[in-house]
Amino acid sequence: MPTKTSQSGSALKRAVSGPMLLLFILGDVLGAGVYALAGTIAGQVGGAIWVPLLIALCFALLTAGSYAELVTKYPHAGASSVFAGKAFKSPLISFLVGFCMLAAGVTSAAGLSLAFAGDYLSAFVDVSPQVAALLFLGVIALLNARGIKESLSANLVMTVIEVSGLLIVIFAAVWFFRTGEADLGRALTFKPGVNPAIAVLSAALLAFYSFVGFETSANLAEEIRDVRKTYPRALFGALLIAGAVYMGVAVAAAAVMPVEQLLTSSAPLLEVVKASGLGISPRLFAFIALVAVANGALLTMIMSSRLAYGMACQGLLPSALTRILPHRRTPGMAILVTSVIAIVLTLTGSLQTLAQTVVLLLLFVFISTNLAVLVLRKDKVETSHFRVPTWMPVLGIVSCLLLLSQQGLDTWLRAGALILVGVVLHVCARAGGVRPVAPADIELAHEKP
């Protein structure tokens, strides 16, 4: 199958195999969320942390089915905004979907900077969390501007480090059981005085943050070998592996430590490893957690800056964002603007509130994608592709609406402010005389060596 020629005139090579894609998605999904939010989830549901994680996994699988169908049906389309453009024929809707992805990425990086600056970092240095978060984002911006070449081998290393930390938690719990002090019953106990169903649904909102990231794999559609067979297998496989690891970690954490101790720490898994008596150096585990968080933030900011650059190239955002650093060939202005926005967002809330904002923004994207599957069923293509049962995108929409109902007013206001900024920028771009091209592919700008 011939590859599509990009706007720069180069063809994208189909070099991503099934195992590579699985590790890419797994590396994007695993890590920062559960490392930092396990205690917060426990504060809402009690010791049954695994239950909202299981619900969140099921919700993620529903929307993943829609991505699997659309990516294999339109293997040259690269993102949710493209699917929206094909389905709804509206440049504004296509823009809003793409901008929600962009805003979610920047907000996620802000939240991850707070996670980085918490108790994991304090194992090495005593510094103000606010100062550490701002310095962290500054370093991420400099690395981004210098030129980060996507390397699947590097992704493999980072993924192995992330997974090793989570497996250490599970092994630590198994080790702790030898002492006779572990309490597996806590993993089946809900918080006293709350309705379990309501508590689980509310906690699933945060748990869902631990599974987001799978949607970015749609941007690799043009580089995957035998995409119509490879993509669904890798997508569902990665989510199921991540879900199994997360639930193992959740049960382990509840069995080793009382809920009260988990929810008072911004590094709950570090506390589990310490309490287990396994003998793992707290600094070693803290380092693993910091690598997971930093890797997530760096990948997120690379994606966000390239998406902002690509949308500007298409006339969807002001043309100033297309300015590149002449020697590094990186989108310097887009990196600067997205980094500044991330820095501002760190001052507006906690990791929990920023994580909820990320989920809210992505829920709009997921609703659009699930609707697009249903609308585009009438668009027949010659080549066979993966197809999900109709009930999956329907339930996917329902699951997104359920999670939206759990969002607080402050989260709606923060997300609304970000979307309003996007609308203003879009209006400025159109007023500048550059006509947006939607639903044409939005390139995420592969850097040249």
C-alpha cells in the first residue's frame, strides 16, 4: 500500500510494527496518573481502589473501539479533529475538537509538573513545590526546543522503567503478605458513610485520567505496518495490560497500608514500598516514579507544541505559532506559548483538579469520535476494516456523559476558559485572512535529524 505524501513532500515510512505500537501505547497510558492519584482515589472510595479503575478501563475500551474503527477505515487520517471534519463537515467543530486535544495536553503537563514536585522529589531535595513545578516545566521546554527525536527504542526503555516501578509495588505487597500483617479485606472495603455506586462513579473520573493517552496513537496511522490488523490488536492489548497492572497495584496498595495513610501522601506508592519491608531503596523507587512523570510530561508537551504548530500551519491558529528555531528546526513559538500556558495552569489548581480538567476536555473529543463512527457508517470504503458493534460507540457516548456529570463547577470554568481562548485565537486566525483547511490532515511535524 503506498504511503501518503506529507505536505513537505516526504513520504512517511511504515516502520512501526505491532509490538512497537503496543509498547508506544502502553508507555503513553502507564505511569503518572496512578503513581500520584492512587491516594486521592482511595480517599473517595476507601480501600476498593481497583473498582473505579476497572470501571474506567471499561469506559476507555468503549471509546478505543471507535478509534480502532476510524483509524483502520481512514488509515491516512491522523487525529480526532480529522474524523470530526469528515463526519460533521464543520471547520469550527473540527477546530474545537483539535483544540480540546491541545488544551488537554497542556493541562496534563501542568498537572504532571505538580506530581513531579511532590513527595517523590522531596526524597532527593527540599524545595518549594511551586518553584519545583515551574523549574520542571522550564527544563521540559528547553529539551523540547533543543529537538526531541521520537525513538521507539527510547520509548521502550522509558516504558520498562515505568512498568518496573508498578511491578515493584505488586511484588512488595506479595512480600508483605509473608509477615502476616497484610489485610486483603481492605481492598474489598468501601469508605464508610458513602453510597458505593456514587463514590465509584465519582472516583472513576480520576481513574479515567490514568488511561488517557491511547488516543494519541491515532497520529501514527500512516506509519504502522498492516495498520488494519495491527492497530486494533495493539490498542486493546495495551489497554488491557495497563488495566491489569493498575488493578494489581490498587489491590497491593490497599492490602499493605490503611487508607488514611494513602490519602495523605502525594507519593502513595512510595509509602507502600516503604511499609512493605522489601528493602527497596525509597530513593530508587522515587527515581522510577520521577522518570515516569517526566517522560509523560515531555511526551505531552512535544505533542502539544507540534499540534499547535500544525494547526497554525493549517490556518486554524495564528500564524505566529508557525515560527521555528532556525538551527534546531523545532517550533519555537509554539513551544514557548504552550509552556507559558502550562506554567499559568500550575497556579490555578491541584493535580486532582487539573487531572479532572484534562478528562473533561478529552471527554468532548471522545464524544465527537464516538459520534463520528455512527455518522460515518454511511461512508463506505473499498478496503475491509475493523468494525465495532453499534452498541459500543453508543455506550461510549453514554459513559462520557456519565463522567461529565461528575465534573465540578470549577473544572467546567477552567475548561471553558481554555476553550474560549481557543475560539478567540481561531477568530483572530480567520480575521488574518488565512482560511482554515478542515478536514485536511493536521501534521504533527516530524523533525528531521
